[in-house]
Amino acid sequence: MESPKFVIHKSASHFYFQLMAADGEILLNSELHSWRGSAEDGVTAVKTLALLDERYERRSSAENRWYFVLKGASGQVIGTSEMYASPSARDEGIAAVKRSAPAAGFEVSRYR
């Protein structure tokens, strides 16, 4: 089994990162960044803030799905979770980010 890791990807015009669990599940998706260094700064912010419960905003969608966002020091969204079927599953997702992010490795995907 692999270790949790952050992976930086490049789309046509932006960079973004994902926090991946050891089993390959995506735990957190970042916002889009215009340059790679900004995405790397986002990874550093997640590693630093992941353990702080007050940085997580628990949300629900109009379709009764639950998700969370992780916010930075100035209140900006750093990352967004997937949609969950229940509030308890969402809270388990937060716990997974807290467990995984601080010691997660780092890689850059092959750019397309």
C-alpha cells in the first residue's frame, strides 16, 4: 500500500493539486492556480492547516449531499472535498485529511 500524497496536475492553462489517500482515493481537490509555485504554496498551507478543525467549513448541497472546504488564514478556500452521502461520511473525510495531509508525500504528475 502506498502512502498518502499530494499530486500537482496541470490542465490546459492552470495548475491544481489533489490530496490522495494511501488507497488512491481523492480526499481533497484544490482551487485552480495560474502557476505551479502557487499550487505548491497551497500544498504547504494544507499540510499546515489540516489539523485545525476551525479551518473546515462543513457544507451541504441543494441535492442533500454533504462536503467540506478547507480554508486558509484569510478565509479563502484552499481545497474542496468530494460529495458524501451523509454528514457522518463527510466528517470521516475530514478525519482522513487530518490523518493524511501533515505527513503526505509530494509528486508532480506528467504534464499533458
